[in-house]
Amino acid sequence: MSSFLDQWNLTFRPYVVDGLPVSGVYKPEKGSIKTVGATLDGLIAQALTGTPGGRPFDPPATTGAAAFPSTGGSGSGGAIKAGDRFEANKAGYIPKASGTQLVAGGDIVIAKVDTPGQTVANWTYQDRGLGSALALKADVTYVDTGLGAKVAQTLTIGVAGLATGGGDLTANRTITVPKASAGDVATGTDDAKAMTPLSAAAAFAGKLDKTTYSATITQQPGEGVAIADDDKNQIIRFTKISIIHPDMTTTRANAVKGALAGARQQPGDGIAFDDENKNRVFGVNKTDIFHPKIAAMSSSIDSLMSGGGGGSSGPVRDAQWDDIQMVAEIVALLMYGQSLSRGVYSQPPLSVTTYAYILMFAGGMRPDQAGGTTASQFGSFVQAYESAFSNYGETPVMGCLLMIAQLLRDENGLDLAAMGQYLLGSALGESGKSASDLSNGGSYFPRLVNAVTYGPANAATLGRTFAPGVVGFEHGQTDVHDVTSPSTYQTLVEAIRSDLESTVAGVQGFTRRLPMVMSQTASHIIYGKTPDIALRQLQMCTPNSLFGFIGPDYPYSRYIDGLHFDNMGSMQFGARMGLFIKRWLYDGHKIAPFTPTVERNGTSIIARFPVESSRKVKLKVWPSVVHYGATVVNASNVDIPVTAVVPVGVSAVKISTGSTIVATNKLRLGFIGDSTLGKTGVSDDEPLRFDPTGFNLSVERWAPICEIPVT
């Protein structure tokens, strides 16, 4: 999914998909070919200019020991693969065709082939001081990196403001700022000299130390009353409606400025007001006012109207979830799955601010990418933030944890920092891996084991209790591509959860049920498959199971390939997961999938969605998605053309066709979509916004990819 070759093969794919004209013997779409060209252009630019960063290595300090890196690559067991980049930690020596090359800290070497060894022709050297890539060949003349610290004589030093002088660097240059005399200050006509404390004191001698003044009060017809000093300078003026004084003017201006700085217009959502940390404190649009106190009042009123009684402020806690509540002082979100769970292409990272109450392992949000030993990756906690590594960026983890913290503060009045409690996050999956690859006994499950093994020990050093509270699972693309059977997929995913639960019991000495929250993959379109894996993911999340359904992954913004999240999409997806976790594992209310019940009515189907009290169904138009992603088929899965989709009442949508609907027909949502993802355009109008850092992101419930028989 992430290589140029994959994109080339996708555009010029040889397989034939019935009904898909850009496959088989047909010519590829020009738009797809342009995408391949853009990718190739980017790769060429990267090769010419070099890309900062790489895996750390220590070049030998002597010429006799000069060597390239021999381990620490991206392959199995640290084997070096073609394209692996290494960044020198310090000065040292590497081989070249004749003799050795001195490298400086920060210089880069890149493997040109798999297992390059110490063969000079198998490596490329980038001198970061010069900013150019130099091939290690016999005809290359290496330039002393010390030149990077020198400047060309053709450069010039310019001046601005009151300064004079400057010029090119062929000679020493002096910058002069002329000084004003006391006479210049007193005259007040020269605008090309700087005033110093000495000249100011001389000019105002005998005036600044004056302790008493005489004042003149004058009436100004139509302009109120003015008070002036003995030099007839107005000090203050009073009118019927205002007081004119420099301090008052400044105060008024600052108040307006502060209000405007804290206010921001949200297209379609009114105006929001932020505090100095960009946390939303108040919002208003045409129909609603958003504030924690108002939200609490509205929730209580909704509860009273629905018979909940005065003591309820939302859905009733379900006692069956009491044993999985997030009650430890350090609770962990262990994100697992494929590339979307790891932040592939979600660059640049957005969540770069640290918070005292959000932690990660010492190796980073993806601790395995830090290199070194397992103990160095997992052996302690640090304050969390998202970072870039190769083509990795923002994971969903920070969005998830910040959303939980926001809801605890706004809904429950809990300040985690003041309470000395923490949320821990870690992205432990691997790009492009199937459920089988991620299972116990594979290469990646040990990352989960490391997290639940080192976590309690690290917490104990802080005098805190620890619980691996929940596994977040964003997965399915590879199994869609590989056409894994739905039953096999379910068995594998269930085993991942239960095997980790058993591991936790062995580490902590007691059994605690471990919930897993999962999304639904919408990738069947790009692979030309049916959404069998997506349907099974929805089916697994039954009301009483330990699998929670946070919703489909199609609503969140994407990278240019249409498949991976971009940085904002990754954060917003994480926020939606955080909302689900807060409701289930703190409030004791497991949110059901936004799946409709259906009934037939002549030539139409009425789909009723499970909207919460005071909410309604909302329709969104996605580019290239017809009829909001709704289709109707008969018992033989033959399409019955849809003619219109419109909202009906508060919670329903009417899907109209040209044929009488019978009991053997089926409504499908999300089986169709755009060129990459299955999509529906149906959601609720959840007013809650994820806004800890001023991004103001929505967290609606979206209709899943589903198939519902008509009754």
C-alpha cells in the first residue's frame, strides 16, 4: 500500500473486475496515471535533495576501522534492506572507493540494495552540511564538510530602520545607528536618529521630576467637560456616554482584541470562544448553545422527559460492565492493527504538545521504532506526544486520549492532572499485516506482551496502580485484499483479545476481562472485493460481547492515496474512539452501532436509525457517491435501482425505488462508494466537538457498512 510499485500495479492492474472499465484490457484512467506520475516525481525529488533523519548509527572513530552500518535495519532481526537510511550520531569514518570518508554527526548513508555489507557501491552518502547526495564511487570528489560553515563573499548584509552601512562580504562591514542629542529630542523633527536614555533625560530635565501640576477645567459645547494640565494637554474628558482617557482606550481596545482572538467562526457551526490554551469554553450557532453546564442541564432535562428521574443525567449504567471500568491510576490504550493504527502518511504530526496526565513508553508512541533493547523501549514512562518517523506521523492515540480527558473534565468535573491520574497510549501494530500475522506466535504480538509486562512495573516505581484498560483495533485491509474468510477472520481477532487477556492475568496474578474496541474497514472498493470482512466486524460487536463498535473508518479525511488517514483524519478517528471508550468504560453505557431497522412501504423502504434523545438523522453528500451509498437488491442480489433518498421525521430515511418492495429484498448501505472506499452519507447530528487544541472536530455516529433484510 505504501510503495511506488504498489501504486503502479494498482493503476495498471491486469485483473478483470466485472463492471469496472479501468481493468483488464481497458486503458487505465488518466487521473490514476497522473497520480503515479506525482508519486514518481516526489520520489525523484526526494532522491535529489535528501530527506532528513534516519536510523542512528555510530561511525568508527578511526580510519582503520571505517565501516558502514551492519545492523539496525528494517528487515527481520535488524537486517538492512534497500532504502534503509542511517544518520550518524557523531563524527567518524566510512569507506569509499579509495580510502575513507570522514562523516559528521547528522550525515546520512542509505542502503541501495538489500544486505549491502561493506561494499562501497551498495551505499549512498548524504553530506547534511552541503545538503546534497554524493554517490560513493571512484569518480566522486568529496568536499570538506567544513565548507558548510563558511559563506560566499557575494552575500550581502542589508540594513533597515535607522541603521546605515552594510554591503557585500569582500571586506569588514560596520553597521551604524545614529544617536539623537538632547537638542534633537527637544526639537522633535529628526526621524532618522535613535533616542537613548541619556538624551531623553537631558531633553526632559526639570519636567519629569515635577510633582505638582495645575489643572484647567473647560466646558466644551457638545463634547462634555475636559481637564487639561498646565501645558494645556488634555488629561481626561467626560461626555454623556463615555470617558476619554488613554488608559480607558487601551483597556477597551484590548478587550475587543481579546474577544476577537478567542473567537473563531466555524463554517456551518456558528462561533466558538477559546481560552488562552485554545480550549473551547463556549460556542453558539443558530439553534444551539454549547457549554458544559448547559450540556449537563440539557442532558438532565432529556432524562426527565424520558422518565429517567431527577437523579439521572444520561443513559443508565449497565452493571455488566462494572468489572471493566477504567479505575486504575494509570490506564492504558493499546492501539493495534495495520497502517491506519500506526499513522502511516499522517504527516506532519499535530499532537506535539505534552500533557502531564498523558503518558507513553520511553521508546515513543511507536516504541518499537526507537531501536535498542526492549527494556529501553518499554522500561519507563514519559509524557506523550506524536512524532514523525520515515513516512509515519500522527497516530489515533493522542486524539483518543485527549478526547477522554476532555469528557472527564467537561462532563464529570475531573481534572486528571490534579488527581495524579494518567492515561497511557501506545501504537503497537504493524503496517500491511493480516490478522494471522498479528496473532499470538507471530512477530508483532510480543509488542502487546511487552506493554502489559513493563506497564505494571513502571507504574509501581511511580507508586501507582496500572491496568491495560482497552485494546483499540483498526484493521482489516489486508484480509479484504487476501479474501480471508469472515469466520477465519473472526476466530483470529477473538484469539488476539483472549490471548492478551490471559497474558495480563499471568502478569498481574488475577483475571480481568479485557475489552476491544474496533472500527469497520471500508477498503473493499479499492481492492474490488465484497465487504465480507466489514460485515463480520459489525457482526462481532454484539450488545453483550467484549467487542465494541466505534463505527466505520470511511468518514475521516485521507492521504492522497484515498486509503490512509491524513494527520487530521487520524486525530479525528482517535477522538471518535475516545468518545466510545468514555461512554463504555467510564459511564457504563455501550453505544450501539448506528444500524437501522427497515420496513417496506409500497415502492419505498423506511430505514429507522437509533438516534439518541434530542438528536436527529443527518445526510451528507460525499463526492462521487450516489444516493448516499444506499442500494437495494432482490433475493438473487440483483440491483433494484434507487431513485431518491430523503430524511423522514427525526430518525428515519426513506429510500425510494421504481419497484414494489417485497419481503425478500435487502437494503445495503456502503456497498458502493467512491473510487477507494465504501461510504454512506447517513449520520446523527451529535453536537459534541473534539476541541482540546482548537481543531473543533466532529464525532458523529455514522451508519456502518451493512445489509438488512426487508420485513
